[in-house]
Amino acid sequence: MNTSRASKPASKPKRARKPYSPKSRIARFQAAFRNVLDGMTFVERSILDSILNGQRSNPIKVIPMKRTNAYVGLDVHKDSIAVAVADSERDSEVRFYGTIQNEIQALTSLMKRLSKAHKIIEVAYEAGPTGYCVYRRLAKLKYKCLVVAPSSVPKAPHNRIKNDHRDAKSLARLLRAGELSSIWVPDEVHESIRDLLRSRHGCTDDLRKSKTRIKSFLLKYQHSYSGKSWTKKHRTRLANLKFETKAQQITPVSYTHLTLPTIYSV
């Protein structure tokens, strides 16, 4: 039995390495670069040539930020104003901007900040006890402002609790949709005349109620007057009436202490 192993084939002699040559490496790089250039399109090659030459075929243009229109909703209170902003795009989100003090300087600063980011600004707020100071200030600053009657603002039935943020955002959203109608805003002269008429009507109503209360009180204790009421003779009779108790004597005077101070005067 032959136990001798098969002899391995003789290995090939190793080739001697060539000395490093920078020229050969540059030649290989140029060959690889030519292969890349061959695979490029004409447009790609023109862009590459312009870059290698230090020129830009299409210089980058700085596109300015697009200034859109803004619709601002204000929820005005005695000391503060809640602000919400809606951009002109229908699908854009209505965001709550913040709360400012109900002061002229704070309102002016707010509109200046909004003017930097928006082209046209429209403002809306509900009419209330604060009057038209906000409207007149915005009108002086050349901004379009709508004063809306609270009864004409559509509201969801489940939103019964007062919320400043939600009310401001609702006004901005409805203003952008064009669903708000403005009331007539009087100038300062008309407003002063309106205040005078309201105060006169209020005083007249209080006077009528006081007279009715006094006549009802006198009828209760059988001191009704058969002649013409509230004449000089009637007032003299009222001033000389005597009641059984001191409390009854004071009661007619208490009815007229504020609303009818001269009803017993002769």
C-alpha cells in the first residue's frame, strides 16, 4: 500500500512590485474620470465644466418670504386683549397669537409686528362695554377694522362657556371666511349725543318707576290722591302726610332718595 502523499504543484514565482510612480496614478485617475464623463449627459457635463471653471451656470436666487394677508380676531376686555391670527390660505391653521394689555401703545406695537410678516391686515372684534377706542385707534393706523354685534356671530351650541382664546380664534376664522358683518360705528360727536339720550331715557324711566312705587304705597295705606298727580298741591299733600310708624314715614322718602330727590319739594 502506497502511503506517500501526492506532491503539490510548484507555485508560480511572484512578480516584483513596480516602484510607486505618481504619473501612473494620475493616469489611472484620468482614465476613471473619462469613464465618468462618458456616462454623463450634455447638461451634466456643462454644469460640471462651469463648476470646475469657477462659474455658476444658474446662480442661486434668494427668494423673499411670501407676505400673505392676515385676519386678526380680538377678544377685547377691560384690561386685556386676546389676539388670534389666521393666514389668507383657507387650509392654514388659525393660531392664538397671545394676550396684550388693553392700552394704545400695546395695540400699536402689536400691529407693527404683524405688519412685518403680513401684507394686508383685517381686524374684527365684538362690540361691548369698552366702546370704540380700539376701532378708532386702528382707523388712525390705516387698518381695516370690523366691529361685530355679538348676537350676529355664529357659535356652536356646545361652546357655552366663555373662553378668550376660542372666541378670538373664532372671530379670525369667520373673518377670513367672510361671514362677519360690521355694525355702524358712530363718530365721537354722535356717540356723545347717544350717551346723553340714553342717560335721559334712563332717568325718565327711573322717575316713572319711582312715581308708580309711591302711588302703590299710598294706595296700600288709603292715602290715594283723587286730583291730578304730581302737581304743586299734590306734592304739598305728600310732604305733610303722617303715618303710624317711623318706618312707614321713611319708606316714601327711600323710594325717591336717588331717582326723585325733589318729589316732596314745594
